[in-house]
Amino acid sequence: MHSAPIRHGVIAVPAEPYEFLLQPAHCALLIIDMQRDFLEAGGFGEMLGNDVSQLRRTIEPNRRLLAAWRAAGLLVIHTREGHRPDLADLPPAKKIRGRSATCIGDAGPMGRILVRGEPGHDIIPELTPLPGEPVIDKPGKGAFFATDLQAILQHRGITQLIATGVTTEVCVNTTVREANDRGYDCLVLEDCAGSYFPQFHEMGLAMIKAQGGIFGWVGTSRDVIDLLPLTAMKETAP
Ligand code: TIU
């Protein structure tokens, strides 16, 4: 049994640079861009020459965390990076960046690349959202840009986020930075986040927790999962 205390509904989760004071009723699990095009063999990510195994190691920890989070009755929000079928929300600069022969909106191995409604844009089956779990479709790297995420969080009284997903240095980092500037406390779980480049994963996490947690905290899913049963416990008098 974990000895961490629950006081006034707050659970102290081990993290760096120091413990994350989780307030379950005010915290959402934000699972970022766990999409087939990024994680599956034959998708957009692999087509660009990336090693998807670096991302696939996050699937099982995310699956376990998601099950525990749902069992505790807490809010889950999923995001997907992608664009309207007419590409009206795709910046021309994003379309041509990389000078790839095949780019966003073109036919790819799993349908049109990063286009909403296409198979490759979908969340991987291991983490399929349940009815009632908000799914944020975002045209950018950050989950707050041009989406209704902030309104959804405000309506539900959310002030903290546990962030997981891919990739650590791109969409996870951008989202955590956006959230930090909007006043949210963010805990990023290192085993549930991944990058095609291990060194970018390490540095992406280091940048978040540096300087006293300049953007947020870094922890592990095991510590969160171990402590979640406390959300159902009544506090005992000291
Ligand atoms: N979700 C996300 O991170 N989108 C990216 O484009 N990531 C890359 O690492 N390219």
C-alpha cells in the first residue's frame, strides 16, 4: 500500500522536479494524437522514414492508465491532429514543409494523410475513445490552437492536465506550453509519451521539468495508477 497521503482531496504523486498535487475532480487525462498515421507500420510517420517502435512502446502504458482513469470515473480527453477534407484549415506552409513527394491531404497508405474521417487519422484501436469522452480535432501541433479544448476544460472545472501521447517534443510539448500559459498545471508521464527520436524524448521531458518545473512536471504512469484508488477513499481524521 502506498503511504502517500490524501488530504483535502489532493493526492501527492511522485514527480520531478517535485511532487504533483493531483486534484482528481479538477484533473483531465489528455491523450495526445495516438493516431494510426503516427503509430502504425505503413502510416504517414513510417512513410517519412521514422521508427514507429519508438512510439509503439507507449501503447501498453497508455492502455493501462486509460483503464485505471476510466475506472476512477475521471475525465478523459483525446486529441487528433488533422485537417478538413477540403484542406481549408491547412496552412500552405505546413503542406509544402519537408518537400516530401507525398504530403498532408495526399492519398497515403491509410487514406488521405492527416485528413479527418480517413482511417489513418483515427486513434489506434487500443485506445479508442468511449462515447462521452471528448475528442479534440486540432489543425496544429498544440491542442489549444483553433480548438474548443479550453472551453471544454472550463465548463468542467478542470485546472490540471495529465498529458500523454506523441510526440514528446512536438505535439506534447507544444500543448503543455500552451496549457502552462493558460494557467493549467501539467504532469507529463514519461512512459506514456514518445518520440521517433529518443534523444528528443529525453530533452523534451527535460525542458518541461527544468528550472523548477518551468512548464510542468514529469512522472510515470505506474505512480498515477497506484494512487488512483485513493480517489475513492474517504479521508480519515488526522
Ligand atoms: N502529434 C505530433 O507530434 N505530430 C507531429 O507532427 N509529430 C512529429 O514528430 N512530426
